[in-house]
Amino acid sequence: MSNHRQHSNDLIETEIGRIPEDWDLSKLSNIAQIIVSNVDKKVEENEAPVFLCNYMDVYQNEYITSSLEFMRGTASEAEINKFSLRRGDVLITKDSETADDIASAAVVADEIQNLICGYHLAILRPDKELLDSFFLAKTLQHDRVHNQFVTKANGVTRYGLTLSVINNATIPVPPLIEQAEISQILSTWDRAIERVQQLIESNQRQKKGLMQGLLTGRLRFPEFGEPIEEFGNLPDGWKAVEFHECATRSNKKIDPVTNDFNFRCVELEHISQETGKIIGETESKQQTSTKNYFRPGNVLFGKLRPYLHKFAFCEFEGVCSSEIWVLQNKSNCTSRYLFYLVQKDTFLSASIQTTGTKMPRSDWSVVRKTKFFLPRLEEQERITAFLDQVELNIKLLEKYIVLLKQQKKGLMQKLLKGEIRVKVD
């Protein structure tokens, strides 16, 4: 006979939706102490040095651990006594630029010495006899709980939660042992996601190292010759060229107002930093300013604020911001090799020698004269085929992590509504 406790399968209607009849509902203030922080980032000579857990630490992480790098700041004795964080505290973002980003939650998973809760955050300190910290952090992410904060956030250009709204948020409260089991299941998914993320980051570091080696000749495929022993030496069969000898800027312009065709349009905000990904687009007919035309095989590089290192390989025909260079490879350089060339440290160093102070832009007269070593086309194709395979592996892992997150979210929604019940001893 099973020694697991049996659950009731009956659901009852409540103000936040259906929950199991053996679960409770509670106002947050009845089961957790709520403390709103006002500790700013200013460093004062007459205050004690501390580490600050700030808005982005919570917004970007579900777990606050000792492995994170925290800002150094100062705090008064009273602030240290009131806002020092303990293991098991749950933090939420009290203010945000959008209502949807309000009340992002993270749990303090480690005991971290001298860590203080910063401004724009609130500490939720659960009553340990009633509420599991990890369960609270997860249930705050559930739509029917999170939406209570979203709909009641005040603001126009910036949104905030009052203490009253936080106090009166209603959450479902399963038996404590069931809370712990739910937390354990979801934490297992989080660890799996974290391991895949670490694998992605490891592959990205490996790709960068391989790219820097293969594009300088420090690493070579045996059929093409020996690798160089010292950085700066010219590999056998390679040529030293200036950038303009292997690529040129395409200057074809499109006026969206007078052009009848509605092109796919890429703006700077549609290119992610350092990844080579186009993450969005708009339509040219929605634009009024003149655009640069591009076609498949061109390489895009953001010349405005080039330190952001925004680049992309074009898979389709379209137009882009005039703040983006459209680069066309010449006959001695393949388009994919050009794509990897703009990722080299040499190219980035040249691109950040800018004109303008408030709006720095890459200087083509500097970039075009920058020197590179260029292998024969056959070796270029071998290099890019190898790097493309590494890139494909990273993309597959990225798709896998998206799938894991979707599966976790679906499971979390059902667990936190009681539609799936866990067995507890």
C-alpha cells in the first residue's frame, strides 16, 4: 500500500480562480513580512561599506546566489539592520518602466554576508511555518498572481507598486509539504535550463577562440599549411590586405515615401549585441527617412555606437537604417568570411575609433585602411564551414533551452493551480 498522502481532486472557485479544496487563500501580508527598500547607490563616507542587490540582479535572475557580482555601496547602521538580506528572502521589483515587468521575483538562495536590498525592490520574508520561500517566488510568476500586480501598478512613463497593493495580493497556499515538493520539481527544471545555458556559453567562448585562431592563421587545417608560431606573422598562402580591398560599402538608397515596394526593414534596435542575430524588423512603408538597401549575402554593421558591436548576415532582401553599414564582399573574400571578419577584435578596435562625442560613429576612413590577413578562397570556405557548424550547434542548444522553458512554464502553471498534484510523504 502506498504511504503517500492522498489529495482531494475537487476544485473550488475563488477570487483568483479554481484551486484544490484543501488549499488556502491568503493575503500576502498575512503570511510574509513586507519591507520596501529605500537604499540608494550613493557612496557616503560616514556609512559602512556593503554589497547592494539591485533591480537588475532580481530582474535577470530567479535565484540570488553568492556567485553573482554585486555592486559595492554604503549604508547606515539603521539601513543595514532593516534591509540586510537573509537566505529565504524573496525579492520583487517594485518599480519598472513597463507594467508587465513589475513584480519580477527572485529568491535569495544562499546566505550572503553584508548584502543589502537596494532601491526599487521590496523584500518578502515568508513565515516559515506557513510558506516555503521557493514556492512563493514561483507562485509570484504565475499569471493569476502576477496579473494582480500588473493591473494595479501606477504610472505613465514609469510604473510602481504601493505597499497596500503588495500587502493585499492574494496567493494560493497549499500545505507546506506540498509547497516544498512543487518547489523541488520546478528547481530541477531550473537546474536543467542552467546547465544548457552554461553549455551555450561554453560553446560561444569556444567559437570566439576558434574564430580568432582560424582567422589569424594561429590555427589551420593541415591541408592548407602550417599554423603561424607567433602572432602577426603572415601564414603561407595568405595575403595582407586592407579592409577596402576585400569589402566595400554598398551605397544604394531607398526612399520609403516614393518607393512603391514595401521592404522588410531592419533598424539598429533589431540587431542584438555581439550575437549576429536579427531579432526583429518593421516595414519600410512605416518609415519616412531614407534607408540603405541590402540583399542576401550582405553583412550589416551598426556604425552608430559601434562599441555595441551589432552585426548580422543578410538572409533576405530589405532595407536598413542609414546608421548601419551594408558591406559587400569582393571577389577575393567570401560573404561568410566577411561576416566572421567583422567579429574580429581587429575590426572592432578599428570601428570604435569614432567621430562625434554624444553620438559616436565609426569612421570609414579608419576602418577601410585596417589591415587583415586573407587566406585563399578554398581555405576561407573550409574555415567558414567549420565555424558555421559551431554556430549551428549553438543555435540548436538555444532552441532546446527555449523548449525547456516552455515546458517548465506549462508545468508550473498546472502545478501552481493544483491541476497537477504532487505526491507527498
